[in-house]
Amino acid sequence: MIHDSHRLDAEVRLRPAALGDAASLADSLSRSRTYMQPWEPVRPDTFYTEQGQRERLAARLADREAGRVMPWVIADAEDRAIGGFTLSNVVLGPFCSAVLGYWVDVAYAGRGLATAAVQRICTVARDELRLHRVEAGTVLDNVASQRVLTKCGFEAFGTAPRYLYINGEWRDHRLFQRILHDGPPAG
């Protein structure tokens, strides 16, 4: 399932990220730049280019091979990437946890795709990665993302002051977690 594709609706599916997604990610991120600005770090213009995304993907794919990161994209009917979902800081052993981050192209926002993708990723995290929990954080006023997490069974467990440098300032974040199972660590 980690390397499988999962249909989220009639047109969109969740699948593992690939180096070939660089151009469509650059297009989608460029199109969504203003929309996502309140919730994203300030990024150099090169981030929004095919080469910038190719370099970013190459690093993420190397981290995937090392078991530290699991990057996915949501892809439209033409297989163009229109959003990104990543489990990062994957830690096994007694912690068995990862951090979830995600975004959806502005043209596809509000369709329930983030909710469907987060649900699927939590299933993969539990059943295949054997993680105990997944954590996510949002800036305090990102109500839409908080709604996605709540719908997916995440619970708020605290507020982290000045947690991440977002949109040019250190921003407080609401932290969420979803406990996936209470069994012992695998292996």
C-alpha cells in the first residue's frame, strides 16, 4: 500500500511522489502561492520552478529510501500533481511516530481531498509503517486544516509558542495527534 495508488474521488488519487512530478508541482505551487502564503514559510522564487521542485523531490526521495520520510502527491485525471502530503521525521522503536504535513492546490481546495488523503495516510502509517501516532501542527488561524485533522480523528494536545517561521514571523501553532494503535512497537 505504501507504493500503491489510492483513489480519493472520481478524478483524483493519492500516490507516491516521483521525480517526474517536479513540473506539475511547480505549476501547482505557483498557482497556489498567494492562497497558501499565510500558512507557509517565505520561500525563494526558485522553489516555485521545475528545477527547484526536482531538487526538493530528489532529497525527499533519498530520505524515503532511508525510511525517514514518506512523500505522496495527489494527482488529477491527467496524473498532474495537485497537492503534497508528507510523513516526515519517521521514528521507529519505542516512539513509533511521524509528523504529517500537507497542502492542496487552490483550485481543488474545499473538495474533501485533504480529508480523504489524510485518512488513507493514517491507515498506511498504522498498517504498514506500524506507527503508534501521527502528529500535525497548524498556525492558530488555519481553521480549514484544523477541521481536516479533527475529521480524521486527530485531537489537539497543546499550543507551541513561536513554533515555526511562517510567512515572515515566528508563529504559534496548535498541535494535534492521532493515536493509531496501542499495541507494542513492531519488530
